[in-house]
Amino acid sequence: MVELVIGGRGWVMIEGALQEVTPGALLWHVEGDPAISRSDWDNPYSCLAVPFETEPYRGVRRAARLSWWRELDEVQRFCTQLLTSYLDSHFDRDLLCRYAYSRLLFQSRICGQSGAYAEFPEKLRKALELMTRQDAKAFSVGGVARQVGWSLPHLHQVFHDKLGTTPHQFIMERRIKVAKDQLAATDFPIKKIALDCGFANPAAFCHAFRQRTGITPLHYRKQEIGKLHK
């Protein structure tokens, strides 16, 4: 069960302590976890609650217990889109479920990534945000440098000093990470995952994936599913 808070204020018990949740809070529950248990009487919370049956992953936490979807406009658009599609009897429910699961998982992982960058210079944080946004599939490193007010050589130097990598290597690792999530959590075709993660075609995706993991995407998927059945 995933709860996405869209209004008001509430509290949830996590590791023996009450945590306040406000709009944008994203709670990833597994069997046995308590849901939001208290609400502000003057400003009661409201949330989108989405239950998933993921039999191979039963009891496995796929994301942080509590994370945050910071862009509240996007939260509202996502909820409206999800509910509108759900109420459309002609819309493929299985497709809708897979979309909701992967989008919520993606947002949870993005939150964890953002926290690791809190101490970075503002312009570097902005560059990382531009490069990891969901719509940044065909980004230009030069374009990112211009948007944050740096020259391309300076952007490369900052990435080397702060992250120990290049902008291109960073985004490739990011795409491979998102691809791993989709391979393990969905049965999307390899072609769809390749395009969703910003690769020009499945061949380019498979080459990049094998270069960084030592195995093919299909092998990785079988390996991850196999772990859960042991």
C-alpha cells in the first residue's frame, strides 16, 4: 500500500516515533506496517491510497518507508490523471497499475537521491535536478551547463571534484539504476524500458547495461525474480 498525502496534516508511527506528514509525503507500506494513524482536527489530512498486489515482492520494501514528492503541482497532476484514468472503464487497468507503481517508486528513489546532494553548491544541485528529471531523457550536457550559468569545462570539473565522474557517466548510471527498478518490478518489454530510460534503441540499452553490470537486462530480470523465490 502506498499513501500519497495531498492535503492537510497527519502523523504516522515509524520505528516507535510519530512522524508528521504533510502534502507530498509518500509512505511505502508493506504487510504489518501501520498506516497514518492521527490527523489534525483543524486541518485533516487527505491522501491517495493505492494498494498493489506484487506477489513476488510480498513483504519486500521496495522504497523508503517515508519519502517526499516535493513538486506539489506534479502531485496534483498525477492524482488527477490516475483517478481520471481509473474512472474510464475503457482504460487498461493493468497498464494503469503498472504506471502508478513505477511512478511512485521512481519518486521515492528520486527523494533519496536528492537528500544526498543537500551539501552541494546550488548550481550543482540545479544541474543534477535537470539531469535526473523524468522528462530529461534527451538532455544536452552543454544545455545543462548554460542553464546553470557555467561553461561546459567548468561543469565537467565540478562533477569530477564533487562526484568523481563526468556528467555523461552520471546520467548513464542514473538511467541504468532506473532500468534495474523497472526490470525487477515490472514485466515491461525491454524495448519499452530502453525508451523510457532515455536510450535510442534496445541495442544501445543492452550494450550500456551489460557494460556496467556484466550481464544482459534479461539475465538481470531473471536473477532478481529468482532471488525473491529462494
